[in-house]
Amino acid sequence: MPWKKNKLKTCDVRNPALSIIETLNEFQPAMIGSYPTALELLVPEQEAGNLHVHPAIIMTGGEYLSEDVRKRLSHAFGCYVQTNYSCTEGGIVACECTEHHFHINDDWVILEAVDENNRPVPLGTQSSKVLLTNLANKICPIIRFEITDRIVMGSGSCPCGNSKPWLTLEGRTDDILTFENGIKIPPLSLYAILKEVHGIRRFQLVQTAYNRLELRLIADDRQAAFAQARQALKNYLNQNGVSAELLLSEKIPEASPISGKYKHIIAKQG
Ligand SMILES: [Zn+2]
């Protein structure tokens, strides 16, 4: 969109923090949109005065926005913080209202809340997953595509006045990784790198020590996929001043035995 050329600026979340801060300070955006974990890393920079921007609104997406991060962002940047429910296969499928309900863009997608066996669950009941049908994508049919998010379809009208159906969401909660020298890396960057590795069907990156990462993999060829993933991660981490050992784990990716939640990126505990 040429008319937006001077009004919109993008920066890659995989860039070093300093470069992102410089870009934002120079551009002075009225609105900032990004992943919650990428924005969370900017909070101490804004508080320290290295970053000095004053957006009217922050819009997050792509990851779950916790209440804690919402409050910290709102306090540091002095503005309203909103989020949406989005995914690669559906785009922005639902937008959050002032009641913190996600109103579904139902002219764009069909969302079905189902149990493990793809049977519909009643309104007000938490689903095991979601089936997404994209009504707008005329190039690649996406019909009842399985997403591993747990949602609850709302019953009754929403006090905000929006008449579209709404849901609440149990979020994806990948961790920010902190390394020995205090450098923090957002999970979405690592997720984006691993998602591009050919042959990986499922992965989980676990930080077992401050300078050691283990990759759990399900892949067509584990050794080949690991070699490619290792190189890509090493390059990215080196660019960000992190030197870490990367190992192929004997374990396969698994959900937390306590919460039942599945994480792609898990930080060192304690
Ligand atoms: Zn509402």
C-alpha cells in the first residue's frame, strides 16, 4: 500500500534490541503492534529511558497476553493495551473488546470448539482444540484445520455491545530465555527459526543451563533436521551476542505433566 509508506514501519523481532530501540525512537509510532514477549523485552528499556516512545495504543497478537504483561506494558508506555487472537492459517480470527472477550470475525472464519475426538463441546465448556475454516483464502483451502488452543465459546451477549459471537482463550505460554550474560531472547524468534527447518514435524527447545539448549524433535530425519536447526539457531544467537551449546535430546516433545499445557520454548527453571 504505497500511501502507507511513510506511516508504517516494520522491524524484525529477530534484530538486536538496540536496532529495534533506535528504529522506534526515530519513528515515534502512534501505535505499536507486536508479540507480547517481544514487547515485554522493551519495558525495562522504556523505563530506563533508552527507549522513549509514547504510543496511544499497543496492540499485541500471535501469542497469549497475560494480565501481568498487559499491566507492565500499560504502565511503562502509559497507554491502553489490546490484543487479538491470530494464527498463520486464519490471520486475525478474533479481536478483544473492553470486557477482554475475543469477538470472532465470523465473516472471515468459522471456529469450532471441539473435544479430542472432534466432537463439538457446549457453549461455556473448555475445548481440547479448535477447528478453523478460512472463508477468505481462495488460493489454499483451509477447512477444519486443527489448532491446539483451548477455547471457551461464550454464551449470552457481551456487555460491550458487540453482537458477534465471542470466546475466551487459554493462552500459549512460551518462555523468554535469559542467558548467562543477561541477554534475553523472545520465544517467537526461536519459534520462527525452527518452523522454517525442513522435515521437522514437532519440536520443543528446552534450556537446561544458562548456556545450554536441548532440542526435542519429531522429524522425518532427526539428524539432518537437527544439523540444520543447530546451524540456524547458532547463527541467530551469535548475532545477538549469545554463545550456547546446542544438543539433540533423546526425549520427544511433551506437554507439562502438571498443567497439561504444551510449550515450544521452555526456559531454565529456578
Ligand atoms: Zn465484547
